[in-house]
Amino acid sequence: MNHPSVSYPELPDTPTSHLPFSPCVVVGDLIFVSGQASVDQQGKIISDTFEGEFRRSVENVRKVLLAAGSDLAHVVQTRNYVRDEADLPLYNQLYREYFPQPSPARTTITNCLPPSLKYEVEAVAVRKVG
């Protein structure tokens, strides 16, 4: 039986963590991006407004995808964690900016993050062809 290859790509500016997980795992042409939050390259949380944390988190996803040979346009699914449901209207506005129609499949969960985070996102993408 032929199994797809598995790799764990990283670039120097890809956010890292002291926790036991890889920023992403590539299986064949699928890229599974671990939850990305508002953190710097060393994984230190950067507290900000909801918009600031959202943008930093999605930019971290972008960096991880770049290391894996993809980009935000090739995201097929996201799982989103929003601490305060009052931020949902802004979340949807920002989400549309980064993921225009046709948008990826999406799940959003609220009231689930520790006080140190306002937003976190994980994603599944495909590699860019060519």
C-alpha cells in the first residue's frame, strides 16, 4: 500500500511554541495548521484588541502556510475560537477580509479561550499547484 508522505515544514519566522505540537503537518497535498493565536515568533502571547489579535493570528497562519508551500487562498477549512461572543460581528467582518467568497468551510466556537487570548484559529489547506 502506498502511503502519502508526511512532513513538518518550518521557516525561520514561523511562530514556535514550547508546547508539544508542530505549527503544521503536511500529508500529501493537505496542510493541517495547528491553532495560531496572537503570538510572536517565540510563542509569547501578544495581548491586543480583538482586531489586533485576529490579524496577528491569521498572519501567523499565513506564515505557516508559506512554509508549507501554500497561502490563505488555498485554505479549505477553519476552526475559530472567539473568547467573547460580543466580538462576533467584528470577527465576521475581518474574516470576510481574509477569506472572501467562496469562503472555506468554517466552525466558530465562543466562550472557550483563557483570559490571555481573545482569538485563535486553526486551518486545513491544500498545497498550491505549480
